[in-house]
Amino acid sequence: MSNSKIHTTTDYAQFKNVEGNREINPRHVAKLVKAITEKDLQIPILVDQDMRVVDGQHRLEAYKELNSRVTFIIKKDFDIKDVRKLNSVSKNWSLRQYLYSFKDLKLESYVHLEWFYRYYKFGITECLTMLSKGSGNHAQALYDFKNGMFVVHDLEKGKLLASRINYLKDYFVHYKKVSFIRAMLKTFKHKDFDWSRFEQKLENFSSILKNQGSTLDFLVNIEKLYNHKTPTNKKIRFNVYEENNDV
């Protein structure tokens, strides 16, 4: 079979998955089934020389469901990096798809990150913050994550941070709000922050915590709770205007 020539087949068994490609989204497949039923444009899928699908895995699944012929083009020398680049100019990968792509390739830090994300049920960017050392550069951190360069700095510390935030679920209904999580992560970095003291404040004065519109407002609110009926020499102050662009 020659490169760039269009082929057609109903022999779906010959197609293979690219290891590390994003997972199949059933809802997207369902939409494609409906669209193909209304009008089949026969947009070819792309495969490499080993018949691994490098673009069009959702279309292939839709044709399977319809038991229809699928058109395909063989392109040589594709790899998973080319797949990510190809998809980035059509439909951007979600952070979750990047995560599972690198996890499927068995990159150790991404295996740990996927477990952490699934177990503690935080957003991926919040998980990155808890598990990484923190570069102070949000864009750089996401670039590293998307390019397979993310490294878990301290898994045990990450577990501790996640557990402490989840501890708040009995005291504050908005404990999983992204801006609150980010405020708490900044709180934990304060050199004088005492978790035991904060637990006592939660048990006795958790009503002070109110839903806020931003991370900065949550920091002010958390500071108010922590300092409530606290001796002056034990109070803490957050520099809420300090620039901090951690993920």
C-alpha cells in the first residue's frame, strides 16, 4: 500500500491503537455516528505503516458501530509526538488526556499523578501543585506537563496536603472550589502556619469561612479564621498581594 493513497475497508481488525494516544470519548463517538448517518463525508483516518491509527480513532469507532466502510491513508514514520501535534491543531487535548497518554506510556511520575488525581479527586492543575516543587511559572509548569517532563517532587508531602484539604469537607461546603484549594496551598507554605491550631479553629469557628470570589479573597478569609481569638504573637499575616504564579 502506497503512502497517501486512499484505501477503504470493513476489516476493522487490522487497525491498532497508538500506545499513549488519548482515550476514546464515547460521547464524541456518538456525535460522529449521528453526523455520519446524516451525511458521510468519508474523511480518511490516518494510520502509520503498522496500521496504528494516528488520527481518526473516534471516526473509526463510529464506522465500527455503523458497520460501514472506512477510508484510510497510510503515512509512514508517525509516532505519539506527531499524534499530539496533529490533534493540537484540530481539537486540543484536555489535561486529562495528556495525563492518561503519558501514564499509558508508563512514565513513573505520571503513573503516580494519575493515581493521586483519581484517589483525591482534585483538578489536575491542583494535583500538579501538590506534587511538584513549584517553578513559580504556571505556563512553564503546564508546558512541562504536556511534554512529558513533569516530575513528582514529594509524593508523601502531596498526600499530606491533599488529606488536609479533604479534612475540611466537614467544615466548609466549598472546600473543593479551585480558588479555595489554591488559597489553602498558599496557606500551607506560610512558615508560621500551625495545622493543629487551624484544626481547632475549624472545630470551633468554621462559620467564619465564607464562599469567596477569588484566591486572594479566600486568603483574607482564612487569615481571619486562623487569627480569631489567637494571641497576638501567634497570629499570622499573608502577603496577599505577593505575586505567585504556581500552578
